[in-house]
Amino acid sequence: MPDQPSPSGPPSVPPPAAPPGAAPEPPRPDSPLDSRSGPGSASGPAPGSVPERTPARKYVENKPPRGLYVRVFIYVIATHVLLAFMSLLVVIAKTR
């Protein structure tokens, strides 16, 4: 029963022949010669074939920018310096 058209669709027509000297057409995904399927397939795409594109990753910002760390560090240092200066003024004022 191979090569008999199915009753629900048009008969299969072989693809047109390639002109002489043209590169051979890569196998179709449903072809038994497809290198991406089967138990003995190679681990990567066949040489000369175009690798399949992976979908783009969605950007998720999971840590704050570096400038934020710098500003927080400066603010913490500045507040401690200010506190130390004010404490020094209080200590000097109590001794007089």
C-alpha cells in the first residue's frame, strides 16, 4: 500500500529535480534520513545544517544596580562620620 494516495488528500507529487551542479536539498523533518531523530542520532546538528533557534530568555532583574550599593555605602559612612563629629562636639562641650 505504499505510494497510494490517501482518500482524504491529493496524491503526493515528487519534488522537482534540482538543476545539475546544485547543492543537495537537506532532509525534511519527517524524512527517515533526518539526523535529528532516531536512537543513533548525533548529539548536535548535522554539519552544514542550520541549528534551531532557542527562544529568547525573558529579562528578569534579580539584583539592584551597582550604583545603589555605592550610594548606600556612602550614606552609611557619611551618617557615621556625622554622628562621630556630633558626639565629639558633645564630649568637648561637657568638658568645658
